[in-house]
Amino acid sequence: MTQVSLHKRVYRKKDGRMLYLYGLKPHTLPALEEGELAQEARSHARWHPLRQEWVVFAASRQGRTFLPPKEFDPLAPSRPGGFPTEIPFEDFEIAVFQNRWPALSPKAGEPPQDLPVPVRDARGECEVVVYTPEDTGSLATLSSERRVLLVEVWADRYRELYAREAIQFVMPFENRGEAVGVTLHHPHGQIYAYPWIPPILQRELEAFRQAPVLLELLPHLGPYTVCEDEHTLACVPPFARYPYEVWVFPKAFRPGPWAFTPAEVRSLAWALGQVVGKLDGLFQRPMPYVMALHAAPKAAEGFFHFHVEFYPALRTADKLKYLAGTEVAAGTFAMDALPEETAQALRAVPVG
């Protein structure tokens, strides 16, 4: 189990959305004035008959907030008499709230019934995880204490969301940098809780069902290692599809952070800080990336090995990694950098 120092305050916003304030000490500040009410979410899913997967349609997301000025940062703490943000408190440590613009929602509504393909509801959950009240920062610059708290928060969200009968898979993730489509610069991540198991995770589930893939690879990952300690390994996978792709996973089998020991929580927090620090130091600029936590889908806890995947968007200091025709249209990636060499380059980057 994770550490017991986590404090959690549950607050219902005036539009009905839930806000959770997490910290190493109790949060007792009074609430301030809130802004306009969120519109009711509407979305549904349509079946793609060739790819054999669900596609979510949420037209209301077209109007979501896009790169606002600093003084209108919706993820900042609110100030008395100032711009009312999503977090109506003057301070917090980590805040999690239901997304104003969700693709998946408990109130998604019924799907249309007059379409030529199968449809289903998109009743799930989309949450925003605000790492810090500060408007700048990263997993590399957060204090070690704050990173540990973040891992604890993820573990708590996993437990709460998986307790809902309809939820089949939960994925915390972070989109970082405008190059990958970030619409808010404030340090934050998201959590999607799906009412089905997405196709990539279904493939991983079947692979882990057949064999403990990561544990079998572990003894062979020396040349690919970026950093490690007693409990956690970070490596460029030998089969990387992005030049500086990094995977992070516990050396002992764990289905997700909810099953970590306190030492493993601290270890994962350390490794994530190291990886982002090395990615940022590689080209001496913040590395845009997508980071996703892959924990066991529901009912796969006995064999699915938790791991974190980083997909960095730069292939050189001034060149983005764009997906080519073979990658987008055929799903076959073509790499122009060897994992052994990119791992060596990342390993050599000093991190304080």
C-alpha cells in the first residue's frame, strides 16, 4: 500500500462538478466566488468497422479554453475579487477536478439511434490533475515531496474510479508542450476513465496474459537503461517507435500504483523526475511529450505489469518527430535512430 500521509478534501462546485484537493496537510481554506457554470456534457461513441474500435464524438469540446493569457489561467488558485478559476481557493498542493470539456462523462447522454454503424454511450470520466499552484514547472522541477504526493494522488484516483461498475480502464496522462497540442501551459495532467478497454491496452493485456513481458526483458535492458534504482527502471525500449521514447516500470510485478510499497512510490516519483530532467537537458529546452500511465485494466490485475510510457516529440534540437504515411495509414513505424544510441545519449545527461 502507499503512504498514509495523504489528505483529501472533497468539494462540490456550484455546477455540480467534483473537485478534490490533495495534500500532505489538511486543506481548510474557505471557498471563494466561482465563475460561470459548465455546460452539460454530451458525447457518444461510434464503431469503426475496419479498425474495430470505438471513436468518441464530443462536439462541445470545440469551444474549450485555448492558450489563455496568464492572468486568465483557469488552473491557477483563485484570488479574492479576481478572475474565478476552476479552483476556488487561494492555495492548494495538488487539485483534481472533473473536466469542464469532457470527452467521457457520467452525464454523456444517450447516443443517436439513426446511424449506419453501431453506437454506444460514452459514460466515463475525464479529470484534470493540477500538479502545483505555480504557473510554471514540470515533473523535473517539482520537489521530490510533490512528486511523491502526485503518485499517491494517481493511486487514489485509480482506486476511486475503478470502484465504479461501468469503468473498465483508467489512464492518467500528460500532454506537455504546444507541439503536442497543449491548450493550457499550467503544469497539469489528465485522467480518462473509459467504459471499455481501448485497443492498444487490449493488445497489451493479451501480451501480458501470455507472458510477463517486461520482467522477461528486464535482464537484457542494460544497454537501454536511462536511469534506475533498487525498485524502478527507466529505459529506451529496444522496440522504441519514437527517437527518445522512454518506459518506466517497477522491477517487481505490480498492476498499478495502488499496489506499490512506500519505497516504490518514492522510487517511481524519483524516476519520473529523472526522465523529464534528462529529456529537457538533452537539447537544453523543455521537451514536448505525451506521457501515459498503463496500469492493469479491470480484471487484469493478476498479470498486467504497470509501466509509464513517454513519447517525446523532438528528434533533434530543432526538428519534430512527425508521423509519416507508413505510421499513420499503416501503423508501421520507421525509426531513424537506434534505441541503443538514444539511451546512451539520455543516460549521459546530468540531472541535479
